[in-house]
Amino acid sequence: MRVQLAYGEQGLTVDLPDDRTTVVEPRYVPGADDPAAVLRSALRAPVAGPRLREIVRPGQKVAISVCDGTRAQPRDLMVPAVLEELDGIVSLDDVVVLVATGTHRGNTEAEIRSMLGDDVVDRVHVLNHDARDEDSLVWMGTHGNGVPVWLDRHWVEADVRITTGFVEPHFFAGFSGGPKLAVPGLAGLETVLTLHDAERIGSPRAVWGVCEGNPVHDDIRAVVAAVGGVHFGFDVTLNRDQQIVGAFAGELFAMHAAAREAARELAMAPVPELFDVVVTTNSGYPLDQNLYQAVKGISAAATVVKDGGAIVCAAECRDGFPNHGSYREVLESAESPQALLDLIENRPKTVPDQWQVQVQAKIQSRARVIMHTAYLSDHALEAAHLEQTHDIGATVRELLDAAGPDARVCVLPEGPQTIPYVSSELLAEIS
């Protein structure tokens, strides 16, 4: 059986045994024939609350948040749709687009032009949020379960705040999009670190598909509600080709709830059993630019791998670990995944990127993880407690042979675009 994996921009084909392979993909829904019309319709018929044009007044300052370059959001379609709604009411000189980087690096001008299009960049101010620049942050008090809240000054000082994003299952926040485009996307470092501390990330409810009762998402919602953060939300759902399938707009929390249910239908799929081997990806470019992001694909595979089994993840990692941030440093700070877990759980203060390491180490404490990358060396992966394969098909056959004649492999060609589950009981739990 030849299976096409989402890998980089070109994809990767692997050959796997026909009689031992189960392929799980997102339910395919064709992209909208006229995505601009779908976006316009959502903006003019909100899920809840007034239309955007009924919220904005002449002379007001408007801030629009967008995902950073590691996300597949169709910013080049969504932001122009928002600007069209604002046309004739506010001056473009009073509009700022904020790239909600969280703790990620800021995007370069070339990346921003690719993300938003020259027309938007040439007409409005576009700024990268910087969680570490104290001068660009405003103290908003302590909210939720003891979360100290610092927010981007441009966001706080805007009269109207609009989030734009896309919704898919998230490996510890439940779902992406919605309030995450304000917090942690536009929050200060201390806020992000608190929301990603070991206790919250270690919760059994901090998993794919769960928002209510998830300590991470509960506090995100609490913070955004407490600081009066968002006046209008705008999210889309995407198919495997990163085309717009649906659009949702209006009051933030109602809009996001509707988008989550649509994403759940697209991205969650049943499987008959746990598997000895799971092959996964991180959905190809731009999502598989680095190993940090690839933990999401590994986490998707972990939902259906047997204890003692193996996960093989294909992620191009053209941006390395990456070499900015603290992910690599934390990964290499202990001699084993279990030692990393012990270190993180006993650390008195959260450090940047430890959450990604915590999720990864928890998976590695019960399953072998093997990478296929074009840009990370075997030695670099070994220092991160990971293995490398240069031939996924051959490695899978070796793993199946070692596991016995009844061993089977599950393949997630789109990685975290599909979250598999084993039983109706599990689905009920995550719903």
C-alpha cells in the first residue's frame, strides 16, 4: 500500500504492508467554491451578537489579531474580508494587524507579506507581538486561577479588538482559534508561562478536543472575559488542502463553540483498536517547519499507540528545533524522558517551552518515537532523546516484525488534522 504523507511542501510517499495498515484521514469536505463569499456571509450573519459594522464607529482604533507563520490560517483572505467590513467607517491609518506570536519568534517582512499579501501590508500597520518586550505590554491584573495578565499595548489601547484564526483540535488546549488569538497569542511571557505550567499541562483534561474542564482553556477563557478582551471573533475551518470549509463570526465564545463543533466533525475519527505502530506527520508545510511544532503530530499518534509501541513521525523541520526559544535547551537538560518529566514537575518556576517538552516526554515515557526529517541530523535528534529513520517503510516493517504476526500499523497522513479515538466512551469523555 502506497500512502502519501503530508511532509514539507511536496509530500512523501511511503510503501506499507496492505494487510496490516489502517489509514485514518480527516473527513474530506471540498473547499468553498467562493471563499470570499463564505467569509463575507459569516461576517454579515454572525453566530451571535451584532455585525462588525454595527460595533465599529468612525474615529475608533481597531486591532486585528492573526496567527503567526507556523499556522495555516488563510490570513490573505480573512483580513481583507474584515477590512471590507470596516470600509467607510474607520480610516486604515487607525487599523493595526497584530501577529499573535505568543512566545514564538516574530515573522520577517517577507513572511508577513506572504502571509497577508502585499495589498494588506502596504495599506495597514502590521506588527509582531513580542511577549518579552516589557515596554510593549500592559499590566491587566490577576485573573482566572491565579494568572498574572500582561497584554500587548496595541491590543489593549484599541477601541475595537477583533480576533481572526482557524479552529482545529489542539493537543493540550482542546481547540485552537477563538480566545487563543488574544491569550496567549498577545500575552506577556509571564502570562504564557503560567498558562503552560506543569500542573495545567499535566492535567488529564488538557488534551485534544476538550475545552470545558480543561485547566488551560478554562483560564484562557477566564482571562479574556475578565479583561474585556475581544469585541468580535472570526474563525474558519479548513480541509486537508488548507482550503476554507466554513466560517464563523460574532461574539467570541459563541462563535468559537460553533466552530469547534464543525472542526470536531471534520477532524476526529474512530479506529477499532490501539496499534503497535503509528505513522504520523505534522500536516506538512507550514506546520512541520520545526521539531517543536511536530510534537503535535506525535501527540495525535499517541492517542492510539499501545504502551511499549512505536510512533514514526515525518516532519521536514526546515527551521530545525528551532534554534530560537528554549525548547532545545530544555530537551537536552536531562538524560532521559522520565528525567525530563521529573525535572519539569519539580521545577518551582515554569521556563519557556517546557510545556512542549513535557508533552513529548510523557509520550516517550511509554512509547518509542522515531523521526524522519530532512534538516535534523541523527546526532541532534539523539541529544533530544529521539531516533531517526531515513526509510519509513523499512522501519515500519521492522517494527511490525518485532511486535509479532498480529501487529498492525495506523497511519495519520495529515497528522494532527485527524485525532483518532478507540471507543464511544473515549469520544464521550473528550466531548
